[in-house]
Amino acid sequence: MRKVYLDHYATTPLLPAVRDAMLPFLGESFGNPMSLHNWGDAPRDAMDKAREQVGALIGTDASEEIIFTSCGTESNNFAIKGLATALQSKGKHIVISAIEHFSVMNAARSLEKMGFQLSLVPVDKNGVVNPEDVRQNLREDTILVSIMHANGEVGTIQPIKEISAITREKGILLHTDAIASCGNIPVNVKDLGVDALSLAGNQFYGPKGGAALWVKKGVRIIPLLDGGIQEGGRRAGSEDVASIVGLGQAAEIAAVDVVNRMNKLIPMRDSLIKGLTEKISHVVLTGHPQNRLPGHASFCVEFIEGESMLMMLNSVGIAVSSGSSCTSRALKISHVLMAMGYTHEIAQGSLVFTLGIDNSIDDMQYVVEEMSPIVVRLRQMSPVYDKFLKANKGGQ
Amino acid sequence: MRKVYLDHYATTPLLPAVRDAMLPFLGESFGNPMSLHNWGDAPRDAMDKAREQVGALIGTDASEEIIFTSCGTESNNFAIKGLATALQSKGKHIVISAIEHFSVMNAARSLEKMGFQLSLVPVDKNGVVNPEDVRQNLREDTILVSIMHANGEVGTIQPIKEISAITREKGILLHTDAIASCGNIPVNVKDLGVDALSLAGNQFYGPKGGAALWVKKGVRIIPLLDGGIQEGGRRAGSEDVASIVGLGQAAEIAAVDVVNRMNKLIPMRDSLIKGLTEKISHVVLTGHPQNRLPGHASFCVEFIEGESMLMMLNSVGIAVSSGSSCTSRALKISHVLMAMGYTHEIAQGSLVFTLGIDNSIDDMQYVVEEMSPIVVRLRQMSPVYDKFLKANKGGQ
């Protein structure tokens, strides 16, 4: 059976060159980079290099502004909690969008329990934040705004540059969760105008244990992990050198390759969108039709459930997701789709295809061919679809 | 030149069997364990196995009580902050020892800034906590006690069982930082009587990115990382499967091998202690003379500085530490030695040898031979030693 992995938002495979870069640090170069003796030298040099590689990917040569973390969720928690608590004497109001990842959303909810106040900026039907809505939510005591760069569930890319023009004018910090975008589209912290940015290696063919938070020089952040003096005293804990090196290598490759990747992914994505929406009735593309991640095709398929489709696609060798992998096993309705105005009923039919550089145009054709009978079969078992047919005699 | 790595407390090399267990998860089994499709199956099964392996190492078959983290520092931060904040409606007083690792100490200090109160239990000259001193520090509003199982700087093993008898009697939670001990001596959570325990794979030939916090069933803990539903909702973030699998494999091997390892390490340690203290004058063994980690030999060498010795030992191929790797580059005087009553002057001469299973008795002889002339040379340059000699004519 053909195997088609279309769940790159859940995680990407490691590039062989990334794995090769990591292996020495799981072998002879096992030392602790903090060590003063020679065993610390190679790990420390490799970390310095990785810091430069990650800096280069996001357009900064001030590599000391990169703080390595263990995962994107840690980067987002660190940003939200660390920046907010550092500024709490100035105010306790935070603004985020209604479609943030749970690692931003729930970190902000935790701050609410500590006496902070939270405002959620709405999005339109395409999942786009209107910068003017951000402005409307700013108050005298607003200390932090966090709007994601791109949404992993619906693929929409946000107008961060326009939002940062507003936050800068007001002197308020702006963090962006660039975990779904970084490595997949060009990301430049200076162009975006942000003060802090989260990224994760496993979104661009790097390791799961390698992620980072970039914090602009001069911006104060309170550590999430207290302890030793690693990462300039901002993130204690023995450094996971192999993962950091892998993150750096993946970043270097992505920086060179990102436009090629986009040029490969966009036609595949568009053929998948065209194929599915033309061949199957009552399928809605979710997220922005143009301004979306290059490998991202997400849909709501009416009258049936995302999980059922996912399981049947799995049985023909196709891996997709029905939302965020962080909640996939919770089987909850997506807060992202709800915020975009989809009904509970339609949001249930969510299906997310995230393409990668190893996919081919033939894979897309295979998906379209396999998907069609699956939808037919599931709709045959669907009481909702039955009801719809009866109400619309003469319809499909 | 001979290479002798005696800094296993900074980090251990990976066992080849551990690396082999990890590699598939850096290759074909790259999937996200949260995924509902087949790509999630092997990673999820491997994580389940790792959870059982780690549980078995610490004497519990309730593997759901194991929460995977990214490093020992995260485990300690999670324990201190998560257990204390979960109980803050009951009280805000925390008790720790004066010689805790910075990841416990500074996490507790962070809680102080949030309105918690902290008491430090003293230690004796050997670095031992007297259980009665713990009792003396307990108050009506004490909600958490954290006393490390063994100290990585001076090797002393604490009477946790006697301490837990007291905390249990009072109904107060007891956490122990077993990062330096777990995998190196038998650790059993039931025997110890604790409610939570931190461990880290890179202390027993596992990977740097694999660590865990064990929390007894029924004990509530507030997450440090908010977000998705991973780790039973207690630690969000994409799981670093390779590191978790490596931790599990290292735990399984340690569980079988721990007594063999001790039998190999203790005679080496004792020969090193004997050799150094007999051959060099004014050398003091720090920590408990008997009740100490099997591979741990720590000293204060009078009249000279630990870092100078470290650098000169490095030049003859010997890796040692002058304290905790988390602070080695800060070159601060050890709070552990100060708490044990050493003067600033003597504590400066701290040197820590942590042996591993790849060391040999010949390594110990090499260290003793090389160390002696180094001390002589450094003392020749030492104004403090010169002063001492003049004051004690006829001395060494």
C-alpha cells in the first residue's frame, strides 16, 4: 500500500543531514557545554554555531538573543509568562488572538489565575486578525500582545507587520508564535517588527527536542526554569546538545531552501485543494484561500466527522490530522474553527493536510482518489446527511 | 596522552545500547505519539514502554505516575512550583535544605517573590541533614518539604526515609531531588516514602533531553508548561520521543546493573580518596566519608584554587569539576560547602571527581600521580601558602 504522510504540522521527519549532525553529540562529543575542561569544548562550539544558524534563519546576527528550549510549547509558555511577569509592575493586561495555539492560550489563562487580565482579538471567516481589532483591545495597562504568525490548523498567515506597527506606536511588546511558519516561509524578526518569536525544529525537519525563543536585546524576561546560569541565566538546565545542534542544522538548511520548498509545495497544495473541492460536494476550504502556509490544505467536510475520515484515510496509508496534535486525542471541537464562525456541526468535519518536501504530486492524486469513496461511505452512515437529503430533494 | 573523564556528575556518555534504542525515533519512527494514524503507533508504544522502564527503576509499576520532562532542572522546577502552587490555599511555607541544587533553591526563591515563605534546613560538616532539624522547621502552614537524595557536589546521601517518617506524620508533601542518585544507587519511592521524585537520564548513561518527575497518585500538581493534553495534561509539548526512549533504555539497564556498578565504583573511589589524601598534604575529603555516592570523591585542597587545578588536570587529559556544572562558569563559591561550614578560603580549593563505569583502577593511579606535582606547583605560586609556611616553620 502507498504510504502518504500529510501530517507535517504534527511533526516532520528528520533530514538525514540533520541526523548526521546530531550523532557525534550522542557519541564521542557527549560532554557538558558548561564544563571548563576539554570535554566541554566541542559541545559548546557546536551550540554557538547552532545559535548563529537559528539567528540567521530569522534574520538576526545577534545570536545571543536566541534562547534554546525543549519544544515549541516551552517557548510559548516562556514568552507569555516570562514577558508578562517581567512587566507586571507596569500593568497586567494581555492581548492575544482567539485562535492562538493552546500553549499560548493556556499560558495566558494561567496568568489570569494570577491576577492578569486577558483580551481575545477576534478573527474573520478566513481566520485573519484585523490589526485595527488589536488596536481596539489595547488599554493603558496592556503590557503584552501575542499574535501567531501562522495558524497550524487552518494555515492562515497573519498581518504581523501591520500589527507590530500599532504595538510599537503604543510601546507595547509583541510576541509572535512562529512555530507553524518558521522554516516553511521566510521569517525575519526585523521585517515583522516583533519583540519575541517562538520557533520549533520539528516543524522544519529538525528534532523534537530542539526549539527556541528569540527575545530582542533589551527586553526583559523572567525565567520559566530557574537554576544554573545556562542560556545567559534565562533558561537553566543541562543543554540537550544533540537536539540543539539538530535544530541549528535544520535552520541552516531551511534558510537556504525555503523558497525552493515553497515552490514545490504550493502547486501540490493547490492541486489537492482543487481536487478535493471539485470532486467532493459540500467541502469547504478553511483558512485564507491565498494567504496561507505553502503546504497547508484544511477543510471542513460537511455531514461527517473528521476523526472518522482520518481513521479511514489511515486504513489506505494516508496520514492526516483533524486539528492540533496537542489535542487530537481529546477529540474536542476546534476553538480555531469556532472563532472563525463555523458551527459546531461543520467544525466536526475538520480535516487538515500538511504537506512536506518528500510528498509528490502523485500523492495528491492518490489522496483525491481515495478520499472520495470514503466520504460517500461515511455520508451513507450519517443521519445528518440523510436529514439534509430529505430536506433538499433533488440535491446530491 | 591518557584521557580520563571523571566528571560524570556534569554528564555521562550514552551507552551504545541507549543510542541504538533512540535511533529509530530519529529515523523512520519519527511520528508524533499523539497522532491518531499509524505513524503515531510506534512512538506511542515506545513511550509507554519507557514509562514502565522508568517506573521499574524507582520501584513503581504505576507508570502513569511518571511525567517525562526535558531535563532535571525542569523536573525540579515543576515539582517545587507545581506542588507548592497546587497547595497554596492551605499554606505558603516551604522547607528545603541549605545544600539543594540551584534548580530547587532558585525555584523556591522564585516562589518567595510570589509571597511564599522559605526555610532552609542546615546540614552538618559532612553535609547531612538531621531529620530533627526538618521537624523543627515545620509549621502549621508548611505545605512542601524538598530534600535532595544525594548531593552531586559532595556526594553525601541524605536520610530521606527518616525525613519522610516525619513529613508523613505531619501530612506534609515530601519531594526529593534524586537526580544525582537515581541510576547510581538503588532508589525506591516506596522505601523512601516520598511523594515526588526528580531524576535525569544523563546521570546514568542516558540522553540529556530525557528526564522525569514521579508524582504519587492522588498528589495534585499545577503544570509548568501549559498547552496540549500530553502527559495526562500535566506537561504539554510535543514529546521528545527519542530522548524518552533513551531514558527508558538507560533506566532498564541501570535497574539491572546498579549493584554491579556500585561494586566496581566503590573500590576505585576509595583508592582515589586514599591516594590523594595520603600523597598530598592539606587535602580534606568533603561530604560524608562512608555514606556517599559510589563514584563520588570530592575534596578541598588548601591554599590553591579549584579552577587552577581543574585547568592543569585538563592539560594532562583529566576531566574533573570544581562544583556544579550549572555554575562552573560563574566561578562562585559553592553554597554547599559554605553551608557545611567551610571557610571561603578553603571552599575555593574545591575539586570534584565523579567516576563512571568506563573508568579503571589505573585511571585512579594516573590521577594521583599527576595531581601531586600540580598541587606542588600551584602552591609554589600561592601567596596564601607562602604565608602559611612562614607561620608554621617546620611544617610541610
